[in-house]
Amino acid sequence: MDEQYQPYLHLLLHLAKNTKLYGRRETSTMKLAEETKSSQQTISRKLQEMDDLGLIERKVTLTGITLLLTAAGIHVLEDLHEECEALFEHQSSIEGEIISGLGEGKYYVRLYRDRIQKSLHFRPFYGTLNIKVDDATLRKILLAKGKVTIEGFKTRNRTFGKVFCWKTAIGGSITGAIILPDRSTHKNVIEVIAPVNIRKKLKLENGGKVQCRLK
Amino acid sequence: MDEQYQPYLHLLLHLAKNTKLYGRRETSTMKLAEETKSSQQTISRKLQEMDDLGLIERKVTLTGITLLLTAAGIHVLEDLHEECEALFEHQSSIEGEIISGLGEGKYYVRLYRDRIQKSLHFRPFYGTLNIKVDDATLRKILLAKGKVTIEGFKTRNRTFGKVFCWKTAIGGSITGAIILPDRSTHKNVIEVIAPVNIRKKLKLENGGKVQCRLK
DNA sequence: ATTACTACACACCGAGTAG
DNA sequence: TCTACTCGGTGTGTAGTAA
């Protein structure tokens, strides 16, 4: 993004929406002021400046203003779009290193099995694939859309906390889920479950890399 | 886009690129000032303000600053991304009404045939499909990427002008091209050519609508 | 009705500099 | 070194108003 256009981005985006990028719009500085929650004077000045910068074409009429985005104006938005695309491109891709589990996972999956089936609509294999990921990847997962929460429960003897899940394609083929306990004990390790034995099916070994895709 | 974040967008985008959205970055106000072509003081102030707004997490260290985008900060960029997506969503789609040609097209395609084959890599059927489009659609085509120019030429008797072409899928199936003479005589009418007789193959009639997809 | 000028207040930028 | 303060010059928003 070219920083010189920063003060105009909000208005430019508004105009782009109004003109469907390529069209012409008959409007008035007052209408635009209302729509963008600023003053008629500010709109008038900004439109003049955007005209001077070559971002829009502007014709003053008796009843208002007719506006049109120029190729340059559209290009500013295209650039912005591309920058955003680049940012979110690898949005759903997760990569990490397979590590050996402690067998704990197996124990818990068994306990949560019915709840998992209810929330994620599959019957999990009783083993988890443990993947070590970096901080950024962990944050990516935690902030990802499509989070499913499995509520905790109590037995006579102890309390089991809630678990968060994200539906995931593992290794590009198996459909399963990443699960993270609300109060995780091991940092930077995610557990992945699926209806099948992932480790066996994908012939994975400790230390190897594996890709998942959030969905 | 929320207009209150406008002054921070440039810096926020810069930080997003640096942190790959989810990561942490150790940097300094001076480095960021250089990278974004502003002053150390401005960066310092803006980072404080972005922290106050909850867009970033900021930790001052002995050697500089450690930065992290918050969920809110990422969300601002997600919103921006979605707005851009919406703008460019129908970017490549062209729609118009079929009108009867004057037989002129046929004459010209025959003359330009070899040049068309060389530039567009297909041998055109000797007839054009005439489509009436609105102003915005015409502008969309003219500003579209992938424009191919066929240079004009002279014969003993007269001069033939250059022609602009855009590769296009017609009706979702036929691959052809939209062609527009440099000096078009009929306004808002585009001509479409293909290796086959489009009108016959798609069973099109005058007055009907047809969709094309630029590519 | 409009647009857009002038005038003024407030916000913002960046040089200098303290901590 | 670093961050971040003060402060003066400039930029930006809006009320009033002319055209």
C-alpha cells in the first residue's frame, strides 16, 4: 500500500462499493458525508484532492457530483487487495513435527468419545497424533474460525475440563480435528484425532513433518 | 473498514507482514520508522495508540520492542480483506445482451485472421457475436488485465487500425476472445470471436443474455 | 438545492532531548 | 543504545457562508 493514499482509503473504498468499481455514480457531498460519517466540507475537499491525485474523475453538476474511479484509483485498491491476499494466503495451513505421545491422549479420547462424536460427527480412533508447532502456528489455530467447544464434565472422583476442536484435513486426505484442552499441560503441542489411526494410515514417524489444513 | 483505524492501516499492514499475522517480532521503533518511511517518534506514538486501541501487544525491552498482533488487530485486517474480496469478486464476469451484427465483423475477422491466430492462438470462425454491455462493463473490460494488442496494417487502398483482445470463456464453455477496435464505431457493443460459431453452438438468439468470463 | 471558500480549532508529525 | 516526552510547525476537520 502506498502510504500517501492512507487518508483517502476509507472514502475510496466507499466509492468503490458505490460504483461497483467501474461504474459512475451521481451523488452529492452531503450524501457521502452522511454515509461516511464526516462533514460535507471534508468530503468536498477530499474529493478534490483525490481528483488531483488522479484517483477519481469528478464532475460537478447542478444537483451534486458525478464520480468515477480512474484506473489509478482502482489500482490502489487492487494493490491493497493483493497485500491482503498475501497475508491470508496460508491462513488455513498448519505444519509441525510429529512427536511421540505419552499415551495420555488415548485415555482422554476414550473418555470424551461420545462428546466428540456429538460435536464433530465422527467416532474417533483411540489414539492421538501429537504435533509440535511453533508459537505463531499455535496462535493461528487458537484464533481460527470454526472452533468447536466440547464442554467439560464431572465424575465422582474428578473434573474434566473443556476441550476446543477445529475440523482439519490431515496430510491432505484424512478428515479429523485438532484438539486442545482448555488448560493444556504441554505447550506448543497439538493433538490430532480422526476416525482412523492417522499415524498408521499415513505411515508417519516421530520427527517427521506433517501438514494439516483447517476447515 | 472502521474509519477509526485508517491512520494505523499502513503500519498495521506492515506489522502483519513482518509477523506473518500470528508471530511475534522483536524490532525497534527506529527500524520500523525506516521501513515505513516515517519518524521514530511517530512510530513510537502510533504503536502506543495501537496498543491502547487493542490492535497490538507491545513489550518494551532493553534493545527495542517486541510486537504481536492481537485478535482485534488481525480482525481489522480480515475485515479489510473481505471488503476487497467483495469488490473484486465479480471482477472477471461480463454480461450483456446479444444483438444482431451487421455482417461487418465477418469481413474484418477474415482480414485479421492470421494476426488473430498468431496473437490468440486459435483460428477464428468468420463471424462475431455482438454483445451490448453497459458503460461499467465496458470500462471493466478496457481496464482488465491480459489485454492483447493486434497491431494495425495498411493495404494499398486503406489503413486498418489496431484491435485489442481479451481471452474469454463464453457461456462457461467456449474459449474465445472479446475484441474491441482501437477506434470503435458502435458504442457499448463488444464483439466476441471463437474457433467455432458461438451463436449456433450455444443456441443464442438476439435479445438473450450471455455471460463471459475474462481470463 | 448544490459546491467549496475562509477561518479556526484541534490533531498530527517530527526535531530535540530526557530518562 | 533504546523509548517516549515536550513543543512548534503543519495538516486536517468542520462551522459559517458565498456563489
